[in-house]
Amino acid sequence: MQVLKLEVHDAIFDKVISFLKNFPQNQVKLDIEKQTSNKPKKLKSISLRTKDFRFDRDEANAR
């Protein structure tokens, strides 16, 4: 068995699938994966205001 990977534009996807479905089902297996966009994900972070924060070692050790 051999694997064939196709990247097909949406405009002709239906034509390619209908062509591949004409082959015998026991000889051809269709595995369709929809490709997501390749936009980089934006990092959403929280800003912590620590300007007036004082670290108290004794208080931290008490926890």
C-alpha cells in the first residue's frame, strides 16, 4: 500500500473527491483533513502591578 497526500484548493475539492470515490472502496481509503489557517496565535497575558508590593519573607514562611 502507498500513501498519497494532496493539497487541493477549495474550488476543485468536490471534483477531486468525486473522482476518488469512483475507485473501489476496498482498494482506496479517503482520509480527509481540513487544514486550519497558519496565522500565528497571539499571546494573551495578564499584567500584574507589583510596583508597591513588598515581599515579607517571614509572612511567606508562615504560609
